[in-house]
Amino acid sequence: MSRSLITRIATTVAHRLRQNHLILASSYSSSSSSAAVVSDSASSAQTGSDSVDITDNCVRRMKELQASEAADKMLRLSVEGGGCSGFQYAFQLEDKTNDDDRVFEKDGVKLVIDNISYDFVKGATVDYVEELIRSAFQVTTNPSAVGGCSCKSSFMVK
């Protein structure tokens, strides 16, 4: 089997598992009436090891991207199975939130994280890093990670 085929299969399986978990989590949250989304006012009040910090560089870059787009986009951080260390971070620009999202805000810039991914990134810091070889959003610190690769896009869980 080629490595690319294995990677595609692993990504598909991870996606299916995430979908199943979301379905189960949504049925649980609707029956328990607990809020799955951290509202804008509550996100600024959330502090300590449970918050996800956004750096000034990240805010600056998101505002640049929002200025070039017609609508205000949000930055979505998700954790997927894969990468050289077991899990990898994925960043996307989004227009809307889902029912199971937590929203963190700094200076009008919103970071959206689904509940499953949030368990992997509690207390983390999201930054925008510009290097010679690339410029990208990165999770620069993550208390849930014990190791990872040098590119900072994948990690191992404690």
C-alpha cells in the first residue's frame, strides 16, 4: 500500500469518527441542556488553564485577512488524527459556528474550536508565525502535548 493511500484512509476514518462523536455529543447536549458554545461574553471571562490564548500576531493577520474578504471570517482550529506525531492541527477560515463550538475572542477576532478538538488544546496559545520557508497559523504552546515534530503542526498527547 502506498503512503498516500494510507494517509487518505486514516484521514477518512478520523473524519468519520469525529462525525460520530459529534452526533453522540449533540444528542447528549440536547438532553442535558448544557451549553456547548462559549458565548462571546463568556469567552472573555474564561481564564486559566481552560482558555485558548490568541497572540497579537494572530489578531493582526486575521484582521488583514478579514480586510481582504467581503465578510468577517473566523479562524477554526481543529485537531485531526495524522501527522508524524499522531495528531495534527488544522486551521481554516469559517463564516459560521456549529452547535458544538467554543468561541474565543480577542480584539474582535474570533477563534472557533469544536468540543472534541478543545479537549486537546485547553490552555494552548495560537499564533501567526512568519518564517523564511512559510507563514502560517500555529499552536505555539499546548499543555496537552508531550512532544511533536519540529514543524509544530503535529503533536503527541499526554
